[in-house]
Amino acid sequence: MKKETRTVVYDDEITCYLRPLHEMVITGNPDFGKEENLLFLISELVQKYGQPFESCVPECPQEIEKACEFIQQHFNERFTFGAEQRQIPKLNV
């Protein structure tokens, strides 16, 4: 019995990469075409929906700098979500 499907992506260009990629993943196809379709899909998405980096940087340079310092100081440590919650108030983010 075939499962009922419904369209969730209405962009034909995106669908032409996504549909075969989905099929290859579902069937366990080890073919190189899977990687190729994924790269084409990512490229198409970036071209259509990407934006220049400068236009998406938030206006909070001090908070970003504090977060970067925290990451650099604790880079080699084991990180858990609980640890992140305890450190966020210290960052004043």
C-alpha cells in the first residue's frame, strides 16, 4: 500500500534536486549522485534565499565579542546545554 504524500515544496527548481535526493536516501542508495544532488540543492537554496553576510549581522557587537571570548576560552572543554545556561548570565547576552 502506497503512503499518501503531499507537496511541501512548491519550487520546481528545488524539487528537481530534492525529490531524487530523498529517494536515494530512503532506498539507501550509496551512489555518488546523492552527494551531487545535495550540493546542487544547497547551491540552489543559497542562490535563491541567501543574503550578503553584512546584511544579516545583528547590531550587537559587544555581545558577539563576549560570546566569541567565551567560546575561545572554553574551546577544549566538554560542553553541555546545562553548562551553557550557567554561563549565559555571565555574558550578559
